Amino acid sequence: AGDFFFCRMTFMYYNAYNKLHFMKKFFHHKLVQNSFINMIGTVAIGFLGYAFHFLVSKKMSIEQYGELQTLFAIFAIINVFAIALNYLIIQHIAPHKHTNETNKTALFLSQMTSTLRTPFLILFAGSVLISFIVAPLLKLSDPWGLLFIFLAGLMTFLQMISKGALAGWQMFLPPNIINFILNFSRVIIGFGIVLLWPFA
């Protein structure tokens, strides 16, 4: 009976040791760490979005809040293309990480920015004209909010270029910190605008 008890305790200890060793290797894996950072960043940024709607909606009328949701819907559509660009950049830069070729990453980003410079300038100029044409069709009170959304969309494209480059090199913490700071700033600015200029 004593030998059986000793063998059983040894087997249980061995299983526990293997499980702890597996968990240690699991949580030290780069993919798991990066996924955890992305999860925390997504939840934190999502909470800021909820806080923005909670704070701003209390200071706006139903009509104003309806216009705000229209603008956010347009921004969400623009953001789909920005995310596609982000994944495209990750796909091209990720192999540079395995070969440790930073010069190829720099060359690719230089070519990307030079290629997109002209379309961005055209979109920047066109967004002004589009805002004044589309705003009455969407029954917005003025075109400035729509113009701001278009400009924010263009800035998101630029942000996705740097974010995709960092993600391609498996550096997920810096872009999540930057996104959190930007979204926190948007909450403060948005709430401040509604608070100081309630009829803006």
C-alpha cells in the first residue's frame, strides 16, 4: 500500500510538473504574448469607444446624435479599406522579420508612401468637394463633420502603414499603446467640443 501511494504521488507530481512546464512554454511563446497584447489593446480601445458614446450622448440631442452615428458609419466603411491595407503591408513585411532584413522593410515603406502620396493628395482635395455635395444628401446640418471624417480616414490610412510595419516585425505593443493614446485623446476632444460648444 505504501509503494502504491508513493507511486501515485510521484505520478501526480510528474503530471503537475509537465502541466506547469507546458503552461510556462505556452505563455512565453511569442504568438501567445502578441495575441494577449492585441486582446488587451482591443478591449481597452473598445472601452474608450463606449466611454465616448456614453459621455457624448448625454450632451447631444437626438438629431445631433443621429448625425454623429451617420458619420461614424461612414468612417467604419473607410476603415475597412485601411484595415485591408494594414494586412497587405503585414503580408509583405513579415518575411523580412525572419531574414532580419530591415533595409528591405525601409525600402518597401518608402515605395509604399511614394506610391500613395499622389492618390492621398487627390483624395484630400476631393474630400472637400465631396463633403459639400454629400452632406445635403445625407441630411447633415453642415458638411464640416463629414469633411473631418474624411480627413480622419486619410490619417487612419497613414497610421495603418506604420502599424502594419510594426506588426510585420511582431512588435504589437507600440501600435496598441499609440492607438490607446489616440483614442483617449479623441474621447477628451470630442467630449470637450460637445461640452463647450453644445450646438457644434
